[in-house]
Amino acid sequence: MDITKSKKLFSRAKEVIPGGVNSPVRAFKSVGGVPRFLSRGRGAYIWDADDNRYIDYMMSWGPLILGHAHPKVVEAVREAASAGTSFGASTAGEIELAEMVIDRFLAVEMLRLVSSGTEAAMTAIRLARAVTGRELVVKFDGCYHGHSNGLLVKAGSGLATQGLPGSAGVPESAARGTISLPYNDLEAVWKTFDKRGEDIAGIIVEPAAANMGVVPPVEGFLNGLRMAAEKDGAVLIFDEVISGFRVARGGACELYNIRPDLVCFGKILGGGMPIGAVGGKREIMERLAPAGNVYQAGTLSGNPVSVAAGIATLRELETPGFYERLNNTTKKLALGLEEILTEAEIRVVINRLTGLLTVFFGEGEISDYQLVQNCDMDRYARFFRGMLDEGVYLPPSGYEAWFLSSAHNDDEIERTLKAAGNVVEELTTNEYE
Ligand code: KE4
């Protein structure tokens, strides 16, 4: 596969952009090889600068549940942009998008739009601290909530990929305000609340974890968090930046029938344009300025182009049977991969939820970050490189989810499984060193 142009672009990029990328996981550091510089996408496919075509399972890390360049989303963006890309004043679309989220999430009575998931999570934490007058925040190992100081403790996603326990530059005082516990470990949660309950402002959790690979909540885990927060008056925050509008129309809240106090959104809500949002109980949300005294602001918050793309996306998700089809596609791919890898006597565990899956080269139930770290990430790196050579672009990290869309159909699944079959023998002979 000729990747001359990507090689040249990467060398040039490294001169002027740290690590040659604008987000660490894109650098292929944990999987090896030359990051592909992409030129276009359509449906389930992307093309790199050398015009090599790939089936894409990165899908911009989640926003593109309809696939790349969906005509209705592109048309909405074109129309909005031609009327003005930003006003710094309110527009009717922001109200419509808020009403669409409220219609899907029982827990959301009001919504504030921002420009990233990081801002959404940061704002939710600030609200929790304001309404409780407390400081401590509980998060979970391997979960990722963006890169605000206090939430980089034992985080997943790019930190896990780089093997970083946290980040330089985060003051000890910020890290001290966060307690990170093992995901799915209710006993650890109850012990922490027994000891520190009156100091805990909030719990923030990915209700369907996807930043240590896909790790679903075990039976009773989320309900236990709801009860622990209730008992001690802490704010329960669901970070649905990935799971929102993906694992179900109403996200993990609907899938697991839990009502948190606040919910964070991003990705799909903007249909591929920059967006984030925090929503929840009216009495909490009305603490946000200018209604209340919790300050938060943003030049491009509620940007009309992002809002138009989000509205167009959520409208398409109303297509009858959308989530059933997405779940069936996810299941077909997961079972097919499991069959191919198992037949080759390769130890594999595939965790999946609607529209999401992760291939772990390990065994047993993978239900927390420690168990993920015991998996063979070198083998994932070889699998990644082999699949890339076969024209299938997986997430460049074993700690990320594969993202599916309505553009991934039988043809794409069959091609992906065929590619996996071709790669398998190399997996055992270490050819993809
Ligand atoms: P952004 O600030 O990147 O828009 O969102 C942060 C965020 C918050 N919460 C969850 C659950 C998230 O998954 C994310 C961001 N996700 C990663 C992918 N796992 C972004 C990819 C990247 O960092 O390049």
C-alpha cells in the first residue's frame, strides 16, 4: 500500500504541530506505523492522502452514527453556514435542539450547549460542587471525561493509550479533589461513601464505559451509584458523550432505566461538528449563569452550524428500526470476529453494545480497567496494522471502541470479516511485528 503522501505530511506536521497531531491518539503511537492523513469520507469509507480506501471503524470517535458526509447533514451544514457561521447571540435552532434532547432523556429538564465533551463534563462538575458546597468528586479508573484538570486522574482513552497515569501540569490540589475507583466495583463505592460521603459533591461515570474499550456496567452497578448519591446528597452525573443517542435513542439512561441528576453530551449531538452539552434537573441547571451564580460561557456555544448538523442527525435517528438495525450489525460483526479469532485459537473477548464493540485479546469477563490492562495490546497493535493493510481502519488503540454507523451494512461487515480472516494467520506468526 503506497502511503508516500501520508509519510510526507506526517514529517511536515511534526515540525509545526506537537507530535504531528491535534489529538494524541491519532499519532498511532501505541499501534505503530505511519498515521494516515485523510482526505475524504463517505458512508462507512474514508480515503487517505494517497487515495487508499478503508472501511472506517473510528468514525471520528463517535459523532458519525449516520456515516461520513451524510447528505442530510451536509445539506443542513451548507444551509446554516450560508446564513452565517456564528452570531454570538441566540438562535431558534438552539431551542429546538434542547427540546429534542429533553424529549429523549427523562433526566434532562434543561440543557446548556457548549463546544466539547470536555467543557460539558467540566461544567457538570462545577455545578455539582456549587449545589452541594462540597469538593470531592468520584470517577472510575479507565473512564475518560475530557481533559479538564481534575478529571485526568487514572483516565482512559488517550491517557490509557499512552500509558499515562495522569498528566503533567495538573496541580496536586486538583488531583486531590478526585477519587478514582475501579469500574463496576460497588463495594469500593459504598466504602468510599461510608468514609467520605458528606464530602462528596458528585459521582461522574460513563454509564456504558467505552474509553478503556467497551466495558458495560454489571447488573446493579448503576443503580448502586444512584442509591449512594441519593443517600449522601451527591450529584450523579452520567457522561453520555459516547453512549448518548448511540446505545439507545435515550442513551444509557434509557437502556439501563436510570435517572441521573446531570447528563453530559457531545459527538452525535453535533453530527460531526464541534459540540457538547450538559443537561439535567431544572433546580441544578438554573444555577448556571445568568440564571444562577455558577459561571460558564463559550464564544461558539450553540453554534448554528453545529446545531443544524445535530438536528439533522437526531431527525435521521428517528427512522423506524434504526437502533435495531444498528444493534444487529454490531452483533453480526462481533460474532463473526469471535468465530474467526477463536477458530485460529486466539484468546479473544469481544464486549459490545449497540453501535459499539471492542476486541480484547484476553480471556474471561473484561469488566474493569485492570482486566483490560491484562489483555495483549501488542497483539492488538499487530491486528490493527494487519487490518489497516487489508483496508480496514480500526481505532489506533486497544483502549478505544470500534464505532459503527447506519452506513456499515452487510457488504462492509463481510469485507471486514474477510480481512480479519486474512490477518489471523499473521497474528499467530508475528508477521505484523
Ligand atoms: P471532547 O472534549 O473530546 O469533545 O470530549 C471528551 C470526552 C468526554 N467524555 C467521554 C465519554 C468521551 O469519550 C470524550 C472524548 N472521547 C475521545 C475518544 N474516546 C475523544 C478522542 C480524542 O481524544 O481524540
